[in-house]
Amino acid sequence: MTDRTVADLRRQIEHTRHQLGATVEELAAKADVRGRTGARAADLMDRAGAMTVQLRSTARHPRPIVIAGATGVAVGVALVVAWVLGKRRSGC
């Protein structure tokens, strides 16, 4: 083997190791169901908070349909959060 061939093989090995490491990280993230569920719940809470801010800013011109819709979303978010917390307490 020439020096160039050995250097090419080492480069390929390093590249393969890097790809394998990235793949393992992706698989570990997908396997972390509890973490993904928590992240999803946090996202829903953020969205509900944003809707609350938006509703408060438009409170000068109340629209019953919009308020009822926002209440439904808030109740839905509360149910999802309660379900997630119940799952955590039960150890699932």
C-alpha cells in the first residue's frame, strides 16, 4: 500500500465514524419518548401562551366565537398536560 492509499483509508474511516456517531445520536433522540413528550407539551404550552397574549391584545373588540375557540384550545392543552403528567407519575 502506498502512503496515499493509507491516508485515503484513514480519511474514509474517520468519515464513517462521524456518520455512525450522527446516526446513533438520531436514534437515541427518537428512542427518548419521555423527552419528546415533554418537548411536545412545552411546545403546546408556549402556543397556548401566545394565543392568550393575542387574545388579550384583541380584547378591545371581543368576538364570542374567537373567545370560545380559544377556551376550547386552552382546555385541550390542559388535558394534554394533565395526561402527560399522569403518564410521568405512573412511570410509563
